[in-house]
Amino acid sequence: MVQHIVFPTVGRGEGIATHFGAHFLASDDAAACVQDALIHFDAQRYRLLAWCIMPNHVHVVAEQIEGWPLAETVHSWKSYTATQINRMLSRTGPFWMREYFDRFIRDDDHLAKTLTYVERNPVARGYVKNAEQWRWSSAAWRLA
Ligand code: NI
């Protein structure tokens, strides 16, 4: 079972309609904290297929490993990184939007499109020309 998960920062109210929140993850230290957390239990609790950390939201494509429900994994990513990054940024209060968004991957074609979509987020927003140039995604990681 593979899912595409998106979790946004707080800042503009709850719900997808209000879109995403504050650009806390524009800080390299904050983005690195999230990336380290995603990688930490890779191959133990889930298999990471792709990720991309944007300034105000995170995309993850992951396959669940039996016994480790992805909903719990997302909760632990959010809770750990919120504490760490709040400390880094000297702020308090909610960091991530309470809800997150997830979509099941139907088949290989859907998976291939989703991987490309996730890694091209920074290109689509005009931050970089090529996906590999974004430090905070699986595209850069593959070249490392
Ligand atoms: Ni996005």
C-alpha cells in the first residue's frame, strides 16, 4: 500500500481551501530537520519512494510496512519536527496544520506520475530549473 501524503504548516487557517501556511521550512535547518526525520525510519517502518520539502508543506510518497500504520508515522514525524523546529525558530504553538492529506496510489502509472509531480514541486513554483537542484527532495538525494 503506497500513499501520497501532504502535510502543510499552520498559518492560514485549517483546510485545503485556505491552502498552505507560513514559510517556516524556508530555513535550511528546519528543512534538514524534516528531511532527517523522514529518512530516519526508512526501510524499518515504511519505504520512502519520494519526498519534497517545500517552504510551507511537505510531500511524501511512502509504502507502508506491516505493523507500522502510516497515520501513526505521519503523527510522529509531525510531532517530533514541530518540537525541534519550534525550538530552532524560538516560537511556540502549533507548527503543522492539524490535518494532513493522503491519497492511495492506484497502480504503477499513477505512481510514476506522482513521483514526478512531487519532485517537480520546486520547479513548478519557480525555485529551481531542475528538480535535482532542490536540496530538500528525493531528486537531489538520488544524485548524492
Ligand atoms: Ni506541493
